[in-house]
Amino acid sequence: MLPRLSPLLRNSSMARAVPRASTPLPLPTLLPATTLSSLHSPSSLSFAPKPSNFNFLLLTNTGLFNKKFETFSQENYRCTVWASHRGYRKVRQRPAAARRSKEKDLELSVSICIEEGLPNDPEILSIAELLRLNVPTAMKLAFDSLKSSTFKTRDETITDVGGFDSIELSVMLCNDEFIRKLNKEWRDEDHATDVLSMSQHVPGLDLPILMLGDIVISVETAARQAEERGHTLIDETRVLLVHGLLHLFGFDHEISEEAEAEMDKEEGVLLESLGWKGKGLIQSAYDAETTMNHHMESSDDRKKEGSLRFYKPKFSYIFCDMDGTLLNSKSQISLTNAKALKEALSRGVKVVIATGKARPAVIDILKAVDLAGKNGVISEFSPGVFLQACLYSWEHKVPLIAFSNDRCLTLFEHPLVDLLHTVYHEPKAEIMPSVEHLLSAADIQKMIFLDTAEGVAMNLRPYWSEATGGRANVVQAVPDMLEIVPPGTSKGSGVKLLLDHLGVTAKEIMAIGDGENDIEMLELASLGIALSNGSEKTKAVANVIGASNDEDGVASAIYEYAF
């Protein structure tokens, strides 16, 4: 892998110039070993009929896309990054006797690769198949232009391609996460970009093969730019291909304004000759800057809304708490959280709403954001009741709500009882005339005491932690409520039962919560995420501390960790 690690656009947040060292640099270890799917398409300049193959295979020996990145650096060649200067090395011409006849077809070996992190998206697979046909055509026209035109700023280390038996080029389609890692390794720039060009050509070596290099294109960034520029993803991918290809042929818009103008013009000429839509990347960057419509690069570079199609799910299930997690401080599901859940569902991830709320309340809340009744959204409940709790509520006039399937029962009217209905969307509580009537009215799953946060912390929690004597669990989801549920009954045990029923392992789930009643669920999951507004006990057991429920913490967790 030799020079020019994508000298991209000088003023574009999507692509940056590549700083080059004045001395050879050692090749860094790029990424952990990985497998790359590819499409290998041999072709020729004269386009003589050849078998059309669309096979997935592993590339070996040459280029960025080796079978494993750990075997990337071969002993028979070294990696250098050339210094940035106006003078260029001269190519030692191969002896005339060693050159093959120019009348013979020049074979183009083009490999179209799909990085393993990309899912089997039909549009991406279609683009890969089109590139298998498009890339050899673009190479032929670019070679013809080099022969018929004179350029003042182009690096002329590649001139007469007729001196080679074949030319090799690899094009990889990837997502932002992958190209960001390459950008960080090669250019020390920790953000995603649209295209990286990496030359493999070694000037002066008498080889029968011209190893042109590698072009890496982020289809995730390309999709955003396509939307901004009003054309399709394949159109933008072709624009990026042309830009990357010209870099491999020695064009570099960063060395001077004249060089930029030459490359800009050649981009336009090549796109027009190919009959491809869209302006060149340089011109598009100018237009974006002029209209102030360019994409502002985010500081964290996380996956965003609409981007999950470019990633494979890491988990089969997402278990999500409701109060304090999915619901914000206004007891509502934000549109951002709703969109993230819908996107996860559309990618085949099943979402389990793990809550003690009554089913009607859950359905009403989900209906408000068009999530009710969607496949994969499940509500999990916990059973249990205590006579002692009812008697305490009656004697001390501390409001209590007993949950029974779709009903909420209480012993007397109280403003806090009304808040549970008006704020938390629970069914309006039915007032029972006595403890006996309440207990006989229905099977009770759990009870919640309502008080101020101070009253719960100073009075209710200490009393019930001792009074239950291990006969029940005392937990909190929010500061002003205390839940009492039967021993062994929790979200964690409910999740275990559901996983056993579905035949799913804990490694396949991600859990998001905030309250103490979420602790077992977070501990059980392969990845447990506690929102920053959660209790200290919950955050202590979590693998990750996420954004708060008022900062769309669920959406952030899905975009950042689920794919």
C-alpha cells in the first residue's frame, strides 16, 4: 500500500487532504482480522468477451483487502507515504524488449468488495453489481484521456499503461464506522469521510502488473450526500469512484489551485463521457459551500437516523424500560426515540418493553407515536400482592395503587393517585371501599406506594425493607414511588422466563433502563445501558452510561450500540 491516502476535498467536511510524511512510514495495523466479501471481474481495455462472474470470494496477496488484515503487510514490499512536494519521481521505463505488444488486450482485474459490516441490503448489492460493469469502463476512458491530454500538475509516474500485461484495482463499499477507522489509522483524522484512495503503484519496479491501488467508499456518507445533492445513491457512488480513480492516476487538488482546477475539469469530463449523472466531487463541494448547505460534521460521528440500513444488528432483542427511560420527564416518548425503535424493528431487531405499567397505559403511550401493535414490541408484567401493604396504606393514609392486569385499584382518593393517571397514563384508579374488597376484586400483580421523594427515602423505604423480611422485593423506578413485588419476581426474572420461552441467550440482548428495578435486567443482558438520569445503584452495574431520558437516551443507545 503506497501513497496517497485519499487527498480529498480541501474545504469539505466529508473529505480531507492527506498529510504525507517526508520519510517512509511503517504500515500500521489497520483493524482486527476480518473477512471481506468481494466481486471479482476481469475485463480488458478492448472489452473482449469474457465470462461474467458474480462470485463472492476472498482477496489475497495484494491490496488493502487481503484475506485478513493481519497478513496485510507482505515481506516483499513495504508501505510508504510520500512527501507532499511539487516535484515527482520519474518512472524507470521498462526495456522495449520486455514490453508486450500494444495490440493485445490489456486485462483489467477489478475487484468490487463489500465490507462484512454492511448487511445484505438489496440496493448495496445492486450497486456492487453495477460497479462491476462500470469500473472497467471508467478506467478505460481515464486511460484514454491520459494519452490524449496534457496536464501540468498531474503526477506522471503512471503514463504508458501499454507496458503492462494487466492492471489491478480494488473498490470497497463500507459504512462510516469502517472508513472512520481507516481514516484514523492512515490520516490521524477521527471522523468518517466519503472516499479514500490508496495507491499501490511502486515507481521503477519492472513488473508485468500495474497494481493501481484501492478505493474505499462509504455508502453511508454517500447516501447523505446523494440526498443533499438531489440524486440517487448509485449516482453519488459513481461520483466518488471517479474522484478516487483520478487520485490514483496522479491528480491531487490539494497541491495548488491550478491542480484543483485541472482535477475538477477532468472529473466533469470523465462523468460526462461516461454519461453518469451528477457534478464532480470538487464542484459539488464548491456548490455546497456557496449555498451554505454543506454537512456539518458532528463531534462524535455516531450513527444517526436513517443510517442503520448500513449496519448489521449486534443483538436480536432490545429490552427497554418505560418510566424514566423510554418516557421523558413529561412521560412522553419523543419522536427521536420512536424513530429509533421503528428503525430497529425494520432491521429485524425485536423490541421488548419491560415495564410494570398496565397494558392499557402502555398501548395508549405507544399509540401516540404509532408504535402500538407493531410486531416485536412486547409488554412484560410482574405478579404479586401483600395484605400488609394494604393495611399500612389504610392506617397511615399513604396512597397505594394495586395493579391487576388492566386495572388499577386504590383505597381512597388522593391527588397523587390522580397524577398516576394524568401524568403516567395509567388507567384511572378504582376506589375500593375496604382492604377486603380490594384483595377480592382481582389478582394483584404488584403495589406501588406514592409519596414525596423525601417521604419514600426517609420513611417508606426503610420501613418496608425491614417489614417484608424477605417475603417481597422492595424496589424503586422513580424517586417518589416505592414498588412492592413478590420474592423472585422482577424484570430480570421476567426476562429470563421470556428468553427461555423464545430459546434466546443473554448474549443476544441489549437492555436499557434507569431504575433499581432494572438492575437484574441490565446484569442479565450482554450489554446493559443505564441512562444518566438513573439511580446510582443502576449505573453502578451497567456496562455503559447513556444520555438521559430527556436527551433521547434510548435513541442514542440504539444508534451507538445496537448496530
